[in-house]
Amino acid sequence: MEDQNLAREVAVLRERLMQAQRMVALGELVSTVTHEFNNVLTTIINYAKLGLRHNDPDTRQKAFEKILAAGTRAARITNGVLAMARNRSVAKEPVNFATLIEDTLLLLERELNKYRIAVDLQLRPVPPVLAHPGQIQQLLLNLIINARQAMPRGGRLVIKLGYDSDTRMVELVIRDYGCGIPSELLPRIFEPFFTTKDGSDGSGKGGTGLGLALCREIVETHGGRIRVESTVGVGTAFIIRFPAAEEASLSSAVYSGPQESPATCPEISTTTE
């Protein structure tokens, strides 16, 4: 009986720690997104003033189009943060991974621009995955930020999406070309409280050691698997596989590309196959 009680207490404490990590990540995200949201509001205000000052139909039409695009962008940013905040939802739903990748990159644009990260999207058409959208976005957020931190002087981030029709598994690969992880540390990186971060990216903050533990928990909760490949001085790749939703249709998750001007986006090249 004592062993059972102890196991329950450990499980409760583990869940509380994971929830604390989620809240920390959400707080950091909100801080980053606030700056991006201010940029969007500035765009809306400036083009509203332009439209009010001019009677020329073409100029006013352009102002209205810019205001609509900025408003749509603001709505997507807000929806992304709300999805993160609601990641404890019980119900799962078919998730379009390409759309979630795009939305997560939107939330991290300022961060990626600041550290000169060029994003290379290599997205094949894939079926949806039955999942909690907020939890999958948390997974993407953690892994993309880890990749950014591995390249403090800038670099290339590759995000690949593919589908294995034989196993009906959707595969996500997030690869950086940063410092890499020593081979002797790789078996421990998913352990709670284990971290290799020392604030070398200029933030002055070390890691909590819970981010990758949370990633593994999210993946396994969805019936998936996560593994890592890394070479010191070359870079690191996280490979995640999820079972596709039964009712999946390959055409339902084709990546359609950005819907607005990339002028304020990180450098992104997109390959759809």
C-alpha cells in the first residue's frame, strides 16, 4: 500500500512539474508575442491614418488591404497563444501538422529574426493526426526554441514533414546545424531536470531540464515515438513519428504556404513535394 501511495504522489508531483514547465513556456511566449502584436497594431494604425488622409480610391484600397492583412495576422497570433493555453483539453481532434508548423513559426518570428535563423520548410502532403492541437504546438515550440538556442550566432533550421504509408505514421524532423550534443549525454536528454544549457545564447538563462521531458510525454501520450541524432559541431535532429488519424485524407493536409507578405518573417524557404 505504501508503494502505491508513493507512486501516486510521485505521479502527482511529476504532473505539477510538467504543468509548471508549460506555464513557464507560455509566459515566455506571451512576452515574445507582445512585441510582435505591437508591430501589427502599429501597421493597422499607420494604414488607417493613410486611408483617412487620402481620397484616392487606389490608395485607400491599398490601406484597407493592409489593415485586413494585419488584422488577420493578429487573429492568428491570438489563436496560437489561446491554443497553447488550452492544451489541457480532453478532446482530441484531427490536426493538420503543416498548419500548426506555420502558426508556431508565426509566434516565433521575432525570436528567429533576432538570432538570424533561416527556416527551411520541407513539407510533404500528410494525413492529419488525432491530437491535442495545443500540446502539439507546445512540442513544436520547445523543439524550435531548442534548435535556435543551439545556433546562437545564427544558422539554418530545417523542418521536414513526411508520411510512411506502410506504417501509417506521420514523421516530423526538426534539424539544426548548431553545436550538437556529446554522444555520452544523448541517453539522458529526455530525463527530467537534465540540461546542457548554460545561457550561452546570450539570454543568461540556463535550462530547467523539463522541456524535452515534456516533449517526450506529449509524444508518448499521442501514441508516438521521439528520438534524437546529434554530432558535436555538426548539429542535432529530433525525429518524431505519430500514427495518422484513421479517417485521414492525404489531400486534407497539404501545406498552402504563407498567406501574407513575408517582409517581417524570418527567412523561410518552402519545399512541397
